[in-house]
Amino acid sequence: MSRRERLADPTAAQELGGTADGVQPGAQDPESVMDSAAPPRRRRRGLRIVLTVLVVLTLLGGGGLLAGGFYLRSIESGIERVEAFVDVPEELRPEKVTTATNILILGSDTRDPQSTSGSRSDTIILAHIAADRQSAQLISIPRDTWVFVPENQEGTYGGREAKINAAYAWGGIPLMVQTVEEFTGVRVDNVALVDFAGFREIVDALGGVEIDVEEAFTSNHSLNPDNRRSFAAGPQTMDGAAALDYARERYAFADGDFARIRHQQQVIKAILEKAASGGVLSSPATLNSFVRATADAVAVDETLSLIDFGMDLRHLRGDDLTFVTSPTEGTGRVGDESVVFADTEAADSFYDAVRRDAVDEILAAAQ
């Protein structure tokens, strides 16, 4: 049976044994071993790599190149680095066919009150930066997407179908890189680690963000003392705590994690737009607070230079960013687990466009 057939056929997936996380009978759930199986976690808050780029746009543009370069170097020197590719077999990696850049953004919410039994609210985003540096597409891959996870270095987990976020529990960043590359056929150039709980600090540093709430709802997993926060429908200004509650809630919606993905995308875009606004850029104190808040705890791979990246993207603005969700056939069950099945035919076509840097085709798929 082909990989596509295996992924599309939940019955075949069940025959492989275990749960939707790909755990052998009697083995621990991958999310419950997240802390023990993965490398030591470093502090990471917010979508720092993308947010910092927006600051770079200002610092490096319009005659501020030299001062911006010195300032960014002082910040970049304190950014934590991680080994993202050390255990990824080069011979198994996709070929790089364009000069586009693909950044794998791995997010978790270590303070998420919805987390139980050691689980994490993982976020997986493949950020595609076009070769002409005129646009970027941020592709959200649902954390429960049922994919093939390669075997980890120790041979103790993997080598089977599982939820995609099991890869991090089983083999850390390198196995997640290998899994995403196997699933998409797109070569990952850089990796950024983030913690979406950091949205609170980022949003507060910006003085709040504007969010248009699609429908009224109440979260019972809020940061408020009583664990409740109600959101009215329509445009509103949110502080950091409200924005974080909005971005992490999924139980209040019929489409669960898909709603959470949409709301995360909304908050990310709102942060980007506010960070690039005249009010923030014209206030040295606010700008410095924002830069320090975003750069203080970023963790990126050892090869990523924010200075070079900022130079490449100095003309990019919020309107040049598009948010996309990886093609799916919706949810289903494998054993007793709820999973997301990829639309393999649509995904193959979509990621082929990403691989070829065919931006028009990527954008058409996002409609």
C-alpha cells in the first residue's frame, strides 16, 4: 500500500496497531512523555522570529541601516540557538530547488490551562518566504494530522503512522523536521521555537491589538481567576491576557482545533500589523520594549541570521503575508483517538507549489 493510501485509509492506519498517536499497545502516550523524550526545552515566547523581522524592516530601512545593524547585532548575540538538523539524514531530505526560504515554526503553550496529563497545545507552521522576498505564506499544519513519523535515533518510537506532533515527543526538533519534510516534500531551511503563552507579553508591549471576533463565545479555560472569559462578536481591542485566551480556546467551537488555528492566525496578523504601525515605530520606548520582549527568549537554529534575514525582508509588510491551513479531509478516528486526515491529493499539489515557489498557485489554494 502506498504512503498516500496509508494516510487516507484510517482502517489501514488502525491495522498498524496502537492509538492515533502511533503508540504501541502498552507504551506511553507520546504527549505524556513530551518532557522526558524531548531535549531540554528553552524559554521561547511568541512568534519572535517573524515579529523581530518587522522591527528590522524599520531599523534597516530609510537610512537607518548602520544604526539598525548595530542594534540588531546586540540583540541577536543573546538569542538562544538549538541544533535542529544534527540527526536528520541528509540523504533522506528533499532537494532544494529554489532560493525561497522555508522556516519551520514549532509552538507550544507551556502554561495552557487546557493541557492535561503533560500534553502540549502544539502549533506547527511552515513559513514560506518567496524567492523574490515580496511575499510570505504561513502554512498551519493541524497538530493532529495523521502522518508517517520516521523512526527516532534510538529506534524506540516512530517508523509508523501517528499524529504529527508525536514526532517532537519521540525525537525532538530533528525528528519533527524530518517528519514535516517527509509529509510535505519541502526542505526546511531554518527552525524557530516559540511559546504562544508569550503572546501575552508581546501584546501588552504593543499596548493591545485589534481583533475581529467571528462569533460570541465563552472560554472556561481563561487566565482570569474564575477561569472564564466571554468574548462578544465583532471588532475589539484585546490586551495580552485576552488575546492569549482567544488564541488558545478550542473547546467552545464545533470545529475545535481548526477554530483555534484561525484565531492564532488572527492574533499573529494583528501583532504584525500593530508592530509595523506608525505609533509603535515613532515611539522609541515602545519599540525598544517590543524588541526586547520578542528577542529576549527566542530560540532558533544555529544557521539563522536575523540580520541577513531582515535585510532580505526589509520591504515586506503585513499585507504581503498570507495565512493558509494545510489541506485536510477533516477529522476522523483511528482506534480511540480523534485525528485529522490530510487531503493527500490536494496536499501533494499544494506542497509541490511550495516546493517550486509557485506563489500564485499557493495563494490560489488559500482562497
